Amino acid sequence: MYIIRAKRCIHLRHQIRRFGLPSGHLHSSLQSPYRPSSIIVISLITVFNHIQEPPMADSKQGEIEIIHSWSAPRSLSTSLMYSFSQRDDIEVLDEPLYGTFLRITGAERPYREDLLSKMECDGNKVVNDIIYGPGKKKYRYCKHIAKQRVPGLPNDLLQRGKHFILIQNPLNVLSSFEKVVPPSFLELGLGELVSIYSELCAQGKPPPVIDAADLQENPEDTLRGLCQDLDIPFQDAMLRHVKLYFLLS
């Protein structure tokens, strides 16, 4: 499963060794590897997790519940994913459809071929076997970037599971994203994010919408409200990452 995003793992593994940290506890970058504060944040989180690992949930769970997060890039989606990953009843998938997106669209990335060789790129298999495959935890959190919902994916992707939308001021998205990839309508995926919202509403399942600004300014109330909307219990551990992330950002 793609709990560690391949492109980030490739970039960060040798950086972690520089700090003498236990690479077995590396989850993924909390920020883009292109930002200079990334390694500091990763190092502190890695040390913290090494000292205090959350208890494992009972492996004898019922059918796993899937939670889908949909956003544009550069919308604090990684920080939110790490907040959920601190729970003891959840596993997380970081952009499981990324390989499919690169294969279908032909989008260029410096790590493109390496990532394609390490991820499952058949969209049907990703949806059926990875996103909705069996698991040992009660919940599975899937972080998606809206543009990665490419044509031809199974309808189950939106018809099953619980979904919510994470939004960010488009001007903030644009100014941040252009530092990494030249922005375009396809790359930003704002139109697809609106389509996902509309389709979920048409199914009679209007998704909760949270603003990245609210997450940054008042993480506890925002996370509690999101958990209530998703009908899952809030856990205090969810605040462990976001408070440190925003402190060091």
C-alpha cells in the first residue's frame, strides 16, 4: 500500500540518514521536499514517533470504512493526512492514484519513471484492490488530489466510502504550486474539485467542506467538526502533528 509516497521516499531517505534518525520510522514528507524546512519538521516528527508510537488497533475489525479527502495541490492536505495518521484506528494512503494520473496524462515529473516503476498504475486495480481492498484497521484515509481522478476509473471511487473536500484560497495554491510545477488548469485541478463536489451532491451525499485557513487558525475545532461530519470519534492524538507543523511552518 502507498502509505509512503514513492517520490518523496526516494528524495528523503538519504536526507534522514544525515540526521542519524531511524529510517524505519519514516512515514513521508510533511511538506514538499522542495521547501527548506521540510527536513527539520520530518526529523522532529520522526523522533517523536520513535519515542511514542500510538497503540495498534485490534486487527479483528469489521469491514474497513474508507474516508476520502479531495483537494487541490498545496492545500495543507499532507498535514491533514498526518493528523489522521496519528489515530490508533486508521491507516493512510497518500495519493494512491498518482501513478495512474502520470500514466494517463503523460504529465512530466523529475521522478516520473521511478515512481511509475514503484506504484500500481492500473486505475481499476488501485480502486478495487488498494483503496477498497481489505485492511486490519477500522478506517482507511485516502488523500487524493482532485486532478488524479482521471477518466475511466470505476464508479465505486465516488459511490462508496465517506468523502470530504478540503479547499484553499486559489491565490495561495497558485503562488505555492508554481514553485514546484508550472501551473495549468490540469495541474491545479480546481475544475475537477468542483465536479467531484457536484457529483457527490447529485448522489444525495453532499460532502463536508473545510477551509485550510480554518485548519491552520483553529485546528482543534476544525478537526472535531470534521470528525463529527464524518461520523467518527475524535481523538486527541490528531492534534499532535498539526500543532507542531504550524509551529514550525
